[in-house]
Amino acid sequence: MTMSKKDKKIKEHLANFHIAGFTYYDGPKAFSSLKIGQEVQLELDPDNKYDERAVKIISGDYELGFVPRGDNRIFYKLLRTSTTNFVACIQKLDSTDHPENQIRVVAHLVEQ
């Protein structure tokens, strides 16, 4: 769970990344409903057998994929400590790019 970007002032850049596993989850079904600047939710996935620090990316009822393994450590720690002073939003949408690179997410720390 994250705070709304509209309600909070951006404090610091955390990360930006493409969504890992986009084509294996609900990403293709959700693509047409997504917009640049739209907030997405990040949630721990403790039952993930491939990555003990897996962080899911959710938009509404759609599971879009995961924060890539190389970028998920900070989000894993924030979510494990119930820290919600960050916001993650869609930064890029490109249906012509490789399927695993069609969506880019940016995350920022925000003031509480």
C-alpha cells in the first residue's frame, strides 16, 4: 500500500524499473486501462517460490508483475516495516516495445 501522489510532496527518488514478468500475469489484459502517471500498489509476496523478497505490482484487480529482483530490496524493507511513505506510478507505456519493457514504473519517497 502506498500514499497518493496527489496528497503528498515528493521528497526523494527511490527507483525506476520495468515490470518483471509482465507477460506472465495480468499485464497484457490491463494494458489498455493503464495511464502514464497512474499510481500502482506494491505488495509483498511472501509465498513466492522464486524470490524471498518478491514485491508484486498491482493496479486495481490486476496483478501486473513484480518489481525486478535487482530493485526490490528497498521496497521489501519498506513494506516489511509497514512504511508507506512512498508512491509508485507508471512512468512509461509503449505497446510497440518488447513486452517486458512496455511499462516503466517510478517510485519516490514522499513527505508524511
